[in-house]
Amino acid sequence: MTHQRDRVEAEPPKEVPRAVVSLRLDKNVIREFKMEAARRGLKLNECFELMLTTFREKTS
């Protein structure tokens, strides 16, 4: 499991701008997204997809 996560972090998806991937997220922001994901019943990976989508919308 850890190996797979490391590989994913090392190779960000092509469609995600590198600036978005390299953003350092405030702990409160991460907590907020985790809470939102829990409310929606999302898995953790879906939570991160939600975060990336949100940042894509804000940075475009």
C-alpha cells in the first residue's frame, strides 16, 4: 500500500498542473476537506480528487 502511494506522489497525473500538486496545504484546509468528504461519504482518494478539482477551479 505504501509503495503504491509513494509512486502516485512521485508521478502526479498529467492533467493536474504542477503548481496545484506542489501547493502546501494548511492543516485547517485539509481538515475541512476531510470533514466535507466524511459528510459526503467519500473515500480518502475521492477527498483528494475533490481538493484537486477545487484548486483547479480556483486557479483557472
